[in-house]
Amino acid sequence: MNAIKTPDAVLDILHRSVKKQPTIMAGVDEAGRGCLAGPVVAAAVVLPASMHIGLELKDSKQLSAPARERLEKQIKASVPAWSLGLAWPNEIDRVNILQATLQAMCRAVSTLKIKPKLILVDGNQPPPLSVPCQCIPGGDKTVAAISAASIVAKVFRDRLMGHLDRKYPGYGFERHKGYGTKGHLQQLDTLGPCTIHRRSFAPVRRVLKERQQWLPGI
């Protein structure tokens, strides 16, 4: 499991791999790792070898919400396999966000209906899989399969946070998706954490500590 630091080198390897022998590759990326609330969501997307070259996809964070939703539909309609894996706040708090993210990636890969021979992962931490993994820092901007996974994960998570906004009203999850915006922090101070807040994250931990000081024994 090696990490390649230059996107150009990664693309060169992929180009040569496709020319020599088509390989079933799956791109893997996550959404929501830095949020204060909600799950971290990983997606795995298998692209045909021919689609790794010339497919114009971007990191989901560089796209507008309508563009992401349009591309997500196209991805799901055209790729041979895609899947999702989640890790919820109780798991994040128990094992830490890195380990929970890697487990979510494993879940996404394990439920693909087509088993890939190579996993391409955004970043520099490979999930603990039996399939060979190639870590690609910045891969969500340079590798089509990872870009596709980034979009699928982001769109699903945004929709899920909209549903959770209705289940846990008052925090504004529909707007900020669980990220630590000014409005979210204000509501966290006012209402206190709810079930889907990550208690191991510093802003949430601070509010819990303050509320325990106000209400000793609670």
C-alpha cells in the first residue's frame, strides 16, 4: 500500500494500466469527516477502464449542489457498480474519526456488486482491505473514479442531513449539514447536543462540559 504524492504520476500509471490490461478499479472517498453532527459517509464507485481517461468530474466540494445532483444521477445510471458505507456518531466517538472513516470505506467496498481488483483512495490513509489500495492525495480532483465517489457520498449525505433536520429540528442541519458554522455553534450553545452530535469533537465536548457545570449531577 503505497502513497503517490504527485497526481501526474498517478494518471500516468492509470493510463499505462488501461493500455496494458483493463483492471476493475473502484474509487473511494468520504463526506462529512469534519462535521460536528451526523455520520461520515463513504462511497465506492467502479468505473470501466475506458472511463478513467477523459471523464470530466471534479471534487464534489468544487461543484454547486444542482451540479452535484445532476452528476450523481449520471454516475449511478452509467457505472457498473456503486455502494455506500456509513459510520454514525456513536462509532466515531468510540474509535475516533479516522478509524470510523476507514471502516465506512470498508463497508462501501464490501457491498459492491462487482469486486474490484484495485482500490483508489483519496488521501494518504488506506482502509484495511484485502484488496490492494493505492492512496492518492488530491485524488478527488484528478482521478475520475474518486471524483465520482466524492459526488455520490456528498449528495447522499446532504440528503440524509435534510431528513435528520426534520427529526432533530432547531439546529439547521438542512442548511449547514452538520458543519461547525456560526449558526450551528449558536444553536448548539442554546439547545445543547442532540443524539447525532459527535461528543468527542471539541465544540460539542465544550458545550457538554459547560452544561454539566450548570446542572451538576445531570
